[in-house]
Amino acid sequence: MFEEQQPQGTLMQREEFVFRMMDTDPAKLLPTIEESYKRTCAAFGVLCFAGDPRSVLMWSHYGANHTGVCLQFAPARDLAVFPRALSIHYLDEYPTINWVVNFKESIGATLLRKHSRWQYEDEYRVSIPDAAGKFIPFRPEALTGIILGCRADEAAEAAVRSLLEERAARHLPALRIYRARRNARRYDIDLMAAG
């Protein structure tokens, strides 16, 4: 909160601020703390990755009900971005935030937690303070494939192929294209090469 209100503040001003906060009735502080928390969370850049491209629920929730695409990455091909991806902790309790010491780190930890019912996602996240809405570049060779959802239409496939032509014109590594298909016998998805 001090950094938000006085970004150029000195160490002595910070100490005075902390002592004032400690002397303030917690009930009066709560709205200010909650607002600071919301602003800090909104400023974090979050990049999410799923574990299994065949997850029916993932396609339903994040793949535009199976009409979208899924990007496939080889994390070892970009050691600047992907090692920062941390696994989500699936718990039933809210995280505890230390409002005084390591506040941003505490908020970062909250961004790595979800309720246990989301565990099927097998999610990994890169969380970067003050990077909300910013582009996070990755090495082109880290992107290895594109998977079209089982309900993706011809226009979606044409758009993907057009982007791949642009990629080839820039002499970037070729990608594999897959199409998700509903399994004939189980509630499952199979991936097939799309040529």
C-alpha cells in the first residue's frame, strides 16, 4: 500500500506508514487493504498452460466449447519463459496473505492456488508482477503444434493455415496441425494429424 501511495517514499516514511497502520483499527483498514489487494492482483500478468490437450473439460471451458484452438509448446525450447511456469496448488482453503512483509510474493502465491475441484486442469502458470496486459514473447521454436477443436469450422482452420503461411514466409519453424475428434466409444478426445 505504501508503494502504491508513495512510490518515491523513503525507508523512514515507510516505517512511519507501517506504524500508523499498526495503530489503526483493523476494521477501518480492511477496505483499503482489500482495494490494494485488488489493484495488485489486477496488475499481475498471468500466462496459463494446461497439462492435457485431450481434456474434454478444458476444451469446453477454454476452447470456445471445442470450436477454438490449442497451442502446443515444447518448454525445453525456451528456457527464458517456460521454467517460470509453476504448478497450481489445488486446495480447499483460501491462502493467507502477509500484508506487511513480502506482500507481492504473498499475492503471487494466491495466484498459484485454486479450489481442489479444478485439479483436472493440471495447470501451470507464469505470474509476473506489473505485467498485466503485456505481451510475453517466447522463442518461435518453442511453439510446435496447433490443435483445432473438434467443432472448429472451416473458417477457423483457414485462419490457422493462413497464419502458418505467414510463419513460413518469415522462415520460422514449421508446426504440426492436429484436429481433435470425439472418441466413438468414450467421453474422450483423440488427436489426429490434420495434414
